[in-house]
Amino acid sequence: MRYVKFDQTTYNQTKDLPGGPVLGVVEEQIHDIDIFCDKNGKPTRGGMIGYALAYLLMAGFIASLFFFL
């Protein structure tokens, strides 16, 4: 997944040019979320528990939206 943001530094350096400022966009790569693994590549118990808790929190939040709305 890519994250696109406005290049504020280039804009500030070129905003007073007669032809107008140079607008730039910077694309940054966002790393995927994975389970924490040990050096052998196997998921750790803490990583699996954390991943399960994250999904439970997300499911609880979505369920509460349906319940309260």
C-alpha cells in the first residue's frame, strides 16, 4: 500500500517564483501488518495473542457501532 503526501519543502522553496510554485508529491511505502515472528520465521505466542486481541477489538468496535447506531 502506498501513502501519498504533499512535498511541503519543495513548495516552500519555490512558492515565490514568477511562474508559480513547483508542486511535488512523495509516495511512501507502508509496510503490511504481520504477526511478530521469531528468527526461524514461526509466529511467537505473544504475536498470536496480540493479533487475536487486535481482531477482537476491531470486531467489538464494529459490533458496538451496529448496536448503538
